[in-house]
Amino acid sequence: MTDNRSYRVVLNDEEQYSVWWTDRDLPAGWRAEGTEGSRDECLARIDEIWTDMRPLSLRQRMESQATA
């Protein structure tokens, strides 16, 4: 089955990434990252930029504990 839909890379306030269809409104709490294309292109972009899977709040808490 061929997927000819267009997707976009989205992220939330915790800097967690996902893909979303370009013809649909973004879900609450998510914003566009800027990349649009095929699902595979969007997933490749996420692989490239999402190198730390920890949520932002956890990373910040760990950084503050390390400097305390």
C-alpha cells in the first residue's frame, strides 16, 4: 500500500517529536518543526534531530542537580 499523503514534523513543549498529516490541524500542545514531506522523509529528519529521547523537563532537572 502506497502512502501518498504529505506529513510534517511536529514537537511538543517537552521537545518530543512526531509526524502529523499536513492537511489536518495540529493537535493541542504540538507545533510544526518546519519539515514537510513524505512520512519517510519526516521520520529521517526526526532521527537526525532527536538525539536525546529524555523529555525536556527531565533533562533540565538532571542538569540542575548536576550543577548543585
